[in-house]
Amino acid sequence: MKTKFIVAMVLILNGCSSSQTKHDHVEGGRSQTGQPALHAVRDSQLRELMARMDSLMQERFMTEQQVDTERRKYSRQIAETARNLSGNVDNIISKLPGLQLSASEQTAFLALAGKLRDETRELQRLAEQNHIDAIPDSLHEINTTCTSCHALFRKLGG
């Protein structure tokens, strides 16, 4: 189980929180989104919560009941972070008018934003229902969506 959590965290680190430029740019007819969006911050909060939850699984001095109580606490925090991330999709979509995208690129952008919203809502549901084992897969799906969008619409590096 610890390996799944570590893999999920590494994937998340490589997705939404990649290095970005300091200003928005338009190059080659395609707009670059520059600074990481608020969702990248929320994503780092998820990684931290998952790391803490995983460390609880390794805790030897806690009773099963104490571990369960702490896991539920972190599940609530993950659910809240996922709810905030889902709410930030509207902020992402609000950037669309300034991106100077073609009609087909706008369609792809909106589809990826909608997919991100759906996936964050699913993560929230999983956390609220304490489906801890399903959270890493859900995070992987979110990371894949972020990475896809960033590959299409964000200039990485310098």
C-alpha cells in the first residue's frame, strides 16, 4: 500500500506543480498559461495529507482505533481539499478568453477542465466515504488530466 501512495505522490509532483514561467505568453499562436493555477497549491496539500495518512499506516505505537480516527480525520481534510480543487476549475475556465485558442483548442480545454472537475468530485466522494485504498488511483487520474492539459496549453521550463 505504501508503494501506491508513493507512486501517486510522485506522479502528482510531476503533474500540476511543474516549473512554469512568470508571465503569460503567446507563442506560435498558442497561449501559455504561465504561473501554476490555484489547483497546484491544492494538489500539494493533497500530497501532504496522503503522506501523513500513509505514515499512520506505519505507526506502531498507535492502537487500531487511534489509527482509524486519524485516517478519518485526514480523509475529511482530503475531501475538503478536493472540494476546493473542484471549485477552482471555474477559475481555470475563466482564463479561456485570454488564451487566444482556436475553436478546437477551446473545445479541448473545456473538455479537460470538465474532466478535472469530475475527477476532483470523485476524489471528494471517495474521501468522504473513507475509501482510502481508492484515493491513489483517483489522484493518478487527476494527475493524468493535469499533465494532458499542461502539455497542450502550458509552456514548461523557461
